[in-house]
Amino acid sequence: MHPLKKALESLTDEQQRTLVLYNICDRNYQQMEEIAEVSAVAIRQRISRINNKLKAITYLNLGMIGTKKIVTPELNNVLYKFLTRFKKNLEESTLHKMYKYFSMADLKDYHGTIKIKETENYEIKLKDCEYQIIVLYQNDDDIREAFDFKFKIENNHLKITAPPKKKTIAATLKNDSEQADKLKELLHLYPPDRTGKSTIPKELLDALIKKNTLST
């Protein structure tokens, strides 16, 4: 089955009806508003979510497993809610309140030491129905760190299969990219010291790697 056709079949009945109406009205939101008696703004948001879902599931069907392109709007919402609660409960030492999320993970010997001041970005991978997410964040000392965890989605709920743990951060830069050229320029302006340690100011290096792929 064609990947896009398979993605179309993943839409809910309501999403399919919205997409049909969208095409019947020749993408005219005003006409859709009159027929569906729903505001054009709401319809535009629905179409955007449907298109994002179709893109994400099509990428999955094509075998793409290591990028945020595979994240559907529904999964993005689930992840946002989890990370918000996770940060709050870590700060308040009340991780036990999230036991429903961790029902598939053994926390008997788990001792979390993650101090999140602000989450910045994440990368996600999928293998055999299990997701791995790598989260980039700033700790209480404004130092950039990363942690990862693994989870599955059951009935639109996130279930942790491997608890969060800190990871080493690395940034991947293409040789012919603007970021790579900028890094070469910084290395020229701030050569390593006698021990080989970088002398590039932290704020300049952070700005360079902030939007690049995380790896472990």
C-alpha cells in the first residue's frame, strides 16, 4: 500500500470528513465555514493538524525513524504535557505522582538527578513500537545538558519503558553548512589552548549548536 494512502487511513472519521470538505470547497475556508458552521480560524487549525499528521505518518511509513518529522500533532501534545509535568515534579521531588507514566518501568533503583531550568529542544527515534526521546535543556546553573528516556504510546497515553538518564551532547554539522563555516571562523578567532581545550566563549558555542541534531 502506498505510504500516503496508508497515512490517510490513519485519520479519524472527523478528520476524514474535514479533509473531504476541504477538497470539495476547493480549499475555500469561507465556504467551509458556511457549510460546517465552524469558524474559518478553527477549520484552518484542523487542516494544519491533519496535514502535519499525514506528513508524520507518511514519513514513518517510508521508514524514517530518527527525526521530529515523525511526530504527529497528537504525539507532540502528549510529549508536551509529559515534559511539563516531569519538570514540575522533579523540582518538587514528587516524581511518584507520575506513577501512571512509569507503570512499565522499574523505578526501584532509580535516582533522578536532572535539574531542569528550561527545556529547549528534542530529537526522537522510533524502533519496534518503542520511542526514544533525547531532550536538550538548561540546568539550574545555565549549563546545557541532555537526558533521554524510552516510551510507548498506549491509547494515546505515554508509558515510560526506560526511565530518564543524562546523555552526552553532540551537535552534527554538515561540512558545507552555514553553521560549519561559522564554527571554522570561531576556531580561527579562538584557537584551542595549550592543552587542546576550546577557548570559544560558551555563549557563542551554545548559540551555534542549539538548533542542531543531538546524538549520543
